[in-house]
Amino acid sequence: MNGKKARVAVLVSGGGTNLQAILDAQARGEISCGEVTLVISDRPGAYALERAKEAGIRALEIVKKTCRDQADFEGKLLAALEENRTDLIVLAGFLSILSADFTSRYPRRILNVHPSLIPSFCGAGFYGLKVHEAALSRGVKVTGATVHFVNEIPDGGEILAQKAVEVRDGDTPQALQRRVMEEAEWVLLPRCVQKVCRGITGEPA
């Protein structure tokens, strides 16, 4: 593609496996309308920042615990995003809740991947292994992942895509987490990044 690519910022808190899925899809040419140009972690020492550096992408720490309050934290985030000329924000295992003031600045321009089929096992307090523990304790036979736009309600924005994943007998939360990542999160998130970036750039489907 010779046209302008959408500039993507990825916000992370941990290992960055979803970030890696995006970078791998980008390298394979599956994300042709966008390019990751910035990675920000809200926690010190997140391995996701190493993944960014290895890929030659600018990596920043904006540590929430060292900020005065939510407004200070979000102000620093916004400054970095604006300096990056960010077109799309992707929350990839980002554990900080963003305020209505922040999300309203980027309507339909913030994506999140959640490891369940929303509206099941979602909202405040449902993240990481806690989602899979809840799914197993409830005895569901099917779980999955959801990619959605982000608004002021945790996991409450418009759904872009969902993919179901079978729950197997004897699953542990860790085993289920891994299968949901491999079969759903790492598949859906790059596709949705490409879809939204295509809309931003006006590239024909």
C-alpha cells in the first residue's frame, strides 16, 4: 500500500502477548493500513516494552502509581499520544480504567480485547485469569474473546468482533487463558486493527 498509514499506539501493562500478535500480523502484511508507532506501559518494567524496543518502536513508561491522580496520569498519556499524532489506540492487556473525559476525546478510536464473550464475565474487576476462573466456576461450555470500542463504561463499548472457544473438561484457568489467547484474541485483535485503520485511511476493502 502506498497510501498513508494510520498511526497506532498500543497501551499495555504486562507481557504484551497481544501487542506481539499485532506486530506479527503487521510483519506478515495482514495490517496494511496501520502501523504501531508507540507503546506505553502504565507499569514499570513491563516486558511489552522490550517487545516494542526489539521491533524498533518507541516505548514509554507512564507509571500510574507515580502520578498525582487520574487526571495527571491521563494528561501525561494524552500528551504522549498527541505528540505521536495517534490515530488509533489499542488497549492490549492494559489494566488502568480510562475516564469518560479521556475516552470522549477518541470516539470509536480506542479498541480493547476482552477474554470472554461480552456480556459474560466482563466489567470492573474482570481481567486476566479472573475472567477464566469465573467462567470455569460458572460451568460454561463455551467462552471466547471480544474486541470492542472503548467508552466510559468498562467493557461497555460497541462490539466489533467475537470468537467462541470451547471449554474442555479438566481445564485450568491458565490452560483456558492460553487457548482463548491463541484461538481468539490473537486472531481477532489484528483483524479489527486492520478494519478500523482501513476506515481511518479510507482505503478500499
